[in-house]
Amino acid sequence: MPVIVTPEKYDVWLDPDVNDFSAIRDILKPYDANLKRRYPVSRKLNNSKIDDPEAASPVTLDTPTQGQLLWPFTLYRN
């Protein structure tokens, strides 16, 4: 699992002179799930050639109707 470092811990985490594991132990604890956000993003985010912050912005998903879900089968209805 990736480490999620809070802004107040950036200095300790990025300090190349820190050799004492106890100094960074609290950073390696699981991140509080209640503080995480999740939302759908553009498929552009999967393309490493696209370097655009907007690709990580929330998008609205189109919710298909029942007819759209069954579209291939509706072609053969009598």
C-alpha cells in the first residue's frame, strides 16, 4: 500500500539525513479512511502521455438506462 504523507510530515519524510526509523514510524501508519475521498475521474488519467491536472478532476458518470444496457439484444426484437 502506498504511503500517504500529510503536509505537516513532509519535512521529516523528505529529509535525506533521517536515519532513525522511529522518527518516521508514525508516518507509516494506515491513513484514516474517513479522511480519504473517492470520485470518478476521466479515462485520460490512464494515459501517461497526458500531463493535465484536469484529468484527475471529478467527472459525472453517465448512468445507462435499461434500454442502453440491453442495446445489442434489442436489435433482434420482433
